Amino acid sequence: MSAIAAAVQRYLDKRAVNGFWQLAPATEARYHGAVVIPALAEGDSLFTTLASLAANPSPALERFLVLVVINHSEEASAAVRRQNLADLQRLTVFAANSPLNLAWLDAASPGLELPARQAGVGFARKLGLDTALSFLDWTDDPLLVCLDADTLVAANYLTEIDRHFRETSAGAAVLPFRHQPAADPPQQQAIDRYELFLRSYVLGLDLAGSPYAFHSIGSAMACRGSAYVRCGGMNLRQAAEDFHFLQKLAKTDGVVTLHGTEVYPSARISLRVPFGTGRSMTRLLEGDATAVRFYPAGAFRILSDWLQLVTQDPDADAEKLLLQARNLSPALGDFLEASGWRTTWSRLQATHRTSQARRLAFHGWFDGLRTLRLIHQLCDSGLGRGEPEKLLPAFFDWAGLGETVVLSEALEILRRRDE
């Protein structure tokens, strides 16, 4: 058994989801990659997504398994149960006439539902990804791709994912995205604002030099099978599972942006998770002006200065760096003290003897979540949050993107920058 296959088996034995769910239809085939799609009462959206996948070239389709996880909680409503059972029946018919290597997990029929404490998109993704591991060809390093049941893909989606991983050493990738057109002008305005907020945050991270400057969107990420196993697999969170998964991958194998194709998430309204696209859309359309408030460029300037302090002088002691941080921003100093900076940095320096090792260890500690918490504290300590018309020009000036306050133009500029 190869080392990579042995690592996979250890993962399956110790960390994979254990249960009674079985792949249908049964297969002994092994694939170069798998596209995993959680589906919760999706109806037509799921089959529109599958049709967009089926438009990819036949040679690519032959190499990928498409695995749908039809799921709901044992506490699901009658309407959700009916839709999922209908989708299961429809999958059987669809598969018979599709070029996809289509299979599914039934986590919706009576006796197969997800336990209430495990229900959520994190568990459904993990169930699908863990199951797919046993149907991949481990003579090479196969690929795992995450997609959502309401997200469309370009006709070169699988081809470009395959090309990307042949040409990069990084273990994971995020894909360019743009939301589908909304149903009406108010919804379009809401999704444009939300997408612009997402992009401005990642732009700020990029300008600050953060290694976590990538989008965290569940329907727009992929990784090598070995990277999936090495980072410990998908988490079980009911929301933000994509953020935490990519953060783990960034620490173990690296996350880069894939170029050359796009995915198109839905702009739909949803209350399924406590935050994210659907929840923000709902609040915006209800007139909640605080639903999506933008961060100021000044917060990312402080972040940039802090990251440079440590990375340029990783041999400095904790007290010196803390004093310099407090000179940059008292709020930054307070944040670091509350985060246990003195103890943490002293420990990292003792454990990692070279400057490069200390830089890597620092970024492992000062990760994407800690970065987000710092940005929030900086805003809460006086920098504030506000409207994009007022705050975006400073980002664009810093990035050398010109001057614009027209939000539709700003969104398109940032989309092109991410492609």
C-alpha cells in the first residue's frame, strides 16, 4: 500500500463519518475526482445544477464522480421531507439519461435522516466527501470538489480544475464566482451589495499581505485528496464550514485562486443558516440597514503594519512587538494582550528556531479567524463600519484601481480582478 493510500485508510478509520448511508447506485469504479453536492429540498435547482455540469466535455465527465447528498434532519418539516423524497426518485430517472457518473447518498428516507444534532451543511458535505474517498483512484492524487445544489458552473469547469492542479503545488483552490441574476431589482441590489462586501473584505486582506486573502464560498472550492486527509477533512459546522475548512487547508497545504473558469451561486433568500448569503439577503430586503456594513480601509492598514512588524523581525521578543503594536493602534495592543500574545509568541519562538519557521508559525496562529476578529475589534474601537460609497474609494486608491463610487462599476472591477 502506498503512503498516501495508507494515510487515507487511517483517516477513514479515525476521522470519517461513520453511519449506514450507502452510495447508490453501487459501483466498483475508481475516479480521478469527485464533485460533492449537498442537497436539502432543492427541487429544480439541483437538476439545473446537474445539467450545467453535464455540459462539460465528455473526457472530463468520464473522470469525475458526481455525488449528491440528499439530506435532512430527523426533525425536518413535512414539506422538506416530501421534496427530498421526490428528488431521490427524480435522480434515478435523471441518472439513466445523463452523461454524468452520477451517484447519491440517501440521508432523507425514513430511518436514514441525519440526527438533529448533526444536521447541517457541514455534516452533509463531510458525509459526501468522506464517502467519495473510497471511490477515488489513489494511484495518483485525486481531486475533491465542493459544489452547491443551487450553483451553476461554466462549461469548462472540470477541465480547468484538472488543469489547475496539474500546474500548481498548492493543495487547495478557490474558484472565481459571480452570483446569478436575482428575481427582481430589490433582490439584485441586495445581492450586489453583499457580493461587493465579500470582495472588498478579501481585497483588504490582499492589500494587507494576509495569507488568508481568498474567498470562502462552499460552492467554489476544491482540493487534492491528500490535502483533504492531511488537514483532517471537512468540519461539522452548520454554517461557515467553508471558512474553517479552507483555513485548515491554508495551514497544511496552501490555498490559491484558480483562474480560467467560474461558478455562479444563487442569489436566493434563505434562513437555513444563522449568517451568510441567504440570511444577509433576507435582512437587506426587510430594510435592515445594518445587515451588510463595510469595513474601512484603515482597519486593513493597521493589519498590514502589524503583519509587517512580525514578519520583518521574527526574532524580536514578545514585549517589543507588543509595544510596537500598541503604538500602531491601542486597540491592536488590547486585542493581542487578550489573545495571549506574550505567552504564544514566546512559545512559538522557542519551538521554531529559524526566522522562516517562526513566520510560518505566526501565520498559523494569527489565522483567518483571528484576523477577522481583529478587524471587528478595530471597527468597534472607533474606526466604525459604513456605506460602500464612502469607504470603497480608499480601497481602490490603495489598490491602484482608479476612482469610482458607482457600486455596479466597483463590483465589476473587483470581479475582473478575481478572475
